[in-house]
Amino acid sequence: MAQARIESVQCLSPAGLHRMAYKEWGDPGNPVTLVCVHGLTRVSDDFDALAEALCNDYRVICPDVVGRGRSDHLRDPLHYQVLQYVADMVTLIARLNVENVHWVGTSMGGLIGMALASLPATPVHRLVLNDIGPALNAPALARIGEYVGDAVKFATLEQGTEYVRQISLSFGQHSDMQWRKLAADVLRQDADGNWTFRYDPALSVTLRAMTPQNVQQAETMLWAAYDAINCPTLLIRGEESDLLSRESAQAMTQRGPKARVVEIPGVGHAPTLVDAAQIDVVKNFLLA
């Protein structure tokens, strides 16, 4: 079984320096590099199964976006925004000393990938967007915002696992073992022995400040970014997703990079990419 190495890189925000941790799989000398970036409150460990499946072909890099997992928290929560995350990823790619990367981004990780792939001289040469696009569904964002920032604590890991399972039902069917991992990856035990989430509750500051006008402005900018992308792009959509509509996915096949779309049946937001069939969808596209 392949083993990951835990590394970190120092990044800069307007409020100061912070450390971003990342998991590295495969041969560190392999110039063919895949960066996998998780969703809003998730962590690098989400990609363990995908990384293990691809680490013979790629050097696989899975960062904990700042404010999550093993990474530092930002001093000013107003900087928990895509532009900060993009800057951190540019620093990470510079640390890796590679000219270009392939990218898999789930939800927020896809937004970061879109923004980076849209830039002139981008290092992103192949892009997988997992259940995310330029069109933002305000009610879906509100649903996610309902639990982000709540300082929930659990007496046992089992209670935490059940909570994660309930708020993540849109992930679709998973075995009990898979649910335990999906929960354990995002939970930690505090000094009092309680279990709590491995992200900065202040992530909610920017999310809860969003207005319908903010969402509309963000959509306009995201469509402009999407239209500027010209690398091969795969769009994975959960068939029951409330964040990425079928209409939006269809529009993404007609403009910008004209993404190829694959729908995952029985799943909402977002496919976890731990199932062998979902991994094959990504693997076949990346290695085509």
C-alpha cells in the first residue's frame, strides 16, 4: 500500500505568513504532477483513494487549504476567499518546482482550479471540476452555510460520525467503513476529550456575509474565468446536485473549454471519488 508524506509550505496573506500543509504521494522526482483540492470544510485526506490509484503515474499533491486540516488558520478571516487560495496554490506549485500540473478540484477546490486555469501562462494543463461550475446556487450555498461555523462538539467519535453522515447524505451511498473515514478525516479530539471539526469556524464569516448581489457578481466573474480556460476539462456532476444544475453543466459544454460532462447517478453534492467507478472516470480522463 502506498504511503503519503506530510509536507508544508509557507504562504503569505495580507495579514501575515501562514503554513499550508499537504500530502504528497508517489515519486517526488516525477515531473508529472497532479494537484487535488478539497471542498469547503473537507481536507486533503479525502483524496487518499484517488491518490493511491494514481501515484504510480503521478506525483500526487493534496493540500489542506488554509484554515482546514493540518494547515494554519488565517489571522484575518476576511481573507478566506478564492483569491487567497489561488495565491497559496501558486506558492505550492513553485515549491514543487514543476512547470505544469493536472488539477482535480471538488467544489471549492474546483473554483480555485478554475480561477488558476483562467490565468495567462497558467500551470494548469488538464482540469477536473467535481460538481462545481461558474453558476452558484444561492439556496445550496445557504444550506452549506447553515452548519459551517457552528461550534459543535461530540462526546465520542461515533456521535461525530453520525453527524457527518447526516449533513453529508448528498454524498450518496457509502459503506460504514467509508463513512467512518469520511468523518474521522475531518474530526479531531480536543484537550477536553471532545471531538470537533478540523477547520476554522471563522470560515463562516465570508460565507454568511454573502448577499444575492454578491452571488450574482461572483457568478459574472466566474463565467468570465471559465470562458478564459482553454485546457482539456472534465466536469463531474452528481445527478442530484443542488449546487450545479444540469442546465449549468450543459452550458459549460458549449462555452469556454467546452467541458466533457459525466453524471454520477444517485449522488448529489458532491461525488467523493472514493468509489472505484468514480476513480476510473477521473483516471481515464487524466491519462487519456
